[in-house]
Amino acid sequence: MKRVIVDYSKLTTDILDLLVEKYPDGYDHSDIISFKNSKGETVKAVEVRTDDTLFLVKISSQLQQTMEDYDSDDDDDDDNRDDEFDEIEVSDNFDNE
């Protein structure tokens, strides 16, 4: 399995989707992994996996905010799709009468 360390600034939407799916209410201390990088610095990260890759996403205050914003944006999009669907349903039911 490939292992990739990802910084907040290099997050893709796919990795962000994985993070929000795995940690819908955010991550806590038990989810955090600490390790030393090649420079001897302690790095804290959360883990998400795909079939072939283990991603360690470095933790920062910006990461938490991005996850929260992304989840809110996704919820707003879902709400808009539901409204559009309801309008189509009403329209379809009206045409069938």
C-alpha cells in the first residue's frame, strides 16, 4: 500500500471527501497520529485510506476549518438539489392530472 503525507495546502477534493466522510463531526485526540518526519520534526496527522493508498493529512487549524466549510457547502448543495427535485415532482404530478 502506498503511503502519502499530505499538507493542508495540497488537499484535493477527493481527499477532502474522504476526510469529511470518515470524520463527519471532526476528529479528536484519539484520531491523531504523531510521527517524526525525515527532518526529525514531530508531525501530527489524521489517516484516511483508499483501496491502494494510505493518506496522512497533516493537522492544522486551517484543515479543521476547511473540513467544516466543505461539509457546509456540500449540505447547501444537497438542500438546493432537494428543492429542485421537489419542484420537478410537483410539476410532474400536475401534468399527470
